[in-house]
Amino acid sequence: KASLLDDVPPEIVAQLATLTAGVCYDLGDQGALQHALVELQESSDRLMQAGALLPAAHLLNDQAAISMRLGDLVRATALLSQAHERFEHHLRQYPQDTMALEDLAGTKHLAARLPLHVQVPPGQEEASYAQGLEHAQAAEAIYKRLGQQRPLTHVWETMGRLALQRGELAVAQERLTAAFELQRQLGDVAGLARSTAALAELCMRAGQLDQAV
């Protein structure tokens, strides 16, 4: 970051901020996560001042993911709403922009995961599940269109967790197994860890304790 020149392309600023935030996210402690937000906000401000609206919008997704990890779901929701509006506006003008499509899919996937991080008020479970599934299906369609298998499996894992939250064990089993099998083919170790953890939870719900272990 210290070596960047003032006239560095906006995409480089955005990529560096995303990489830094990713390392902080993996570290996972409060200090690292707060540092990630500072890095992302500084880079976002720099991009906005340079008129690079789309790269700045990309960083909104990263900020939302960090906010979700910190438990600030109100801020995460607001950030995702901003990101969605900017990507949709851009795609109305440039519908074939694959980078914007990918970012929109990321926004929708993060929105789909919100119900997994919040205590849904009684009586609103069905609406929350339906909204999360709708976002996940939209992300799934975009990733299929772009031929991006790794993020597609992450969406399937989210679908499985949503179904598990709703008590639909058969649907959860189908989605999580599909994610697991493709992640194994792709060598996506981190994705496999998440899907395996979800499958273990599913087995516990089904009373299959040996399989869960």
C-alpha cells in the first residue's frame, strides 16, 4: 500500500484493499476485523474521490462481510442495499459487464446469508427464509451464467444452511452434498470445511451422531 503512486489505477487500489481485508477476515479477531474496515473505508474514499464508482461499490460487499462477522447486521444490510443499487444502475447501462455481474452476485449471496446471522422474530421465519432463498437463487443464476463454479458451491452451501434452519433436512442434504462433491473436485479446502461442518450439523439434527462425528 505504501508503494502505491497517486495515479495508480483504481482497480489496483480496490484489489489491494480486498486482499488486506481478506487476510484480516481470516485472522478473525476484533482488532483485525476493525483494521479491515478502516482499510476498506480509506480505499473506498480514495476511489470515490477519483470518480471510480464501480470499484468503490465493490468494496461495499467486503465491508458488509466484515460487518456481518462483527455482528453489526444493520450496517451490513445498509451496505448491501447501497451495493445492490449501484451494481443494478451500472448494469442497466452495461448489461454485459462481467465484473459488475460478479459483484452483484456477491451482493445477493451476502444478502442471502443475513437470515443465518440474525434471530428471526416469531412468525416471520417463512418470509425470512423465502427472501434469503430468493437472493441465493439470483446469485446461483449469475454464477452459472458466468461459469464460476467455486462461488457457486458457496451459494449451494448457503442454500443448504437456509434449508437446515427451516428444518427441511432432505433439501439441506441435497444442496450441501452437491456443494461438497464439487468442492472436492475443485480442491476448495476452505469450502469443504464449511460444507462438512454444515453436513455434521445436519446429521446431528437427524440423530445420526456417529456420522456427525
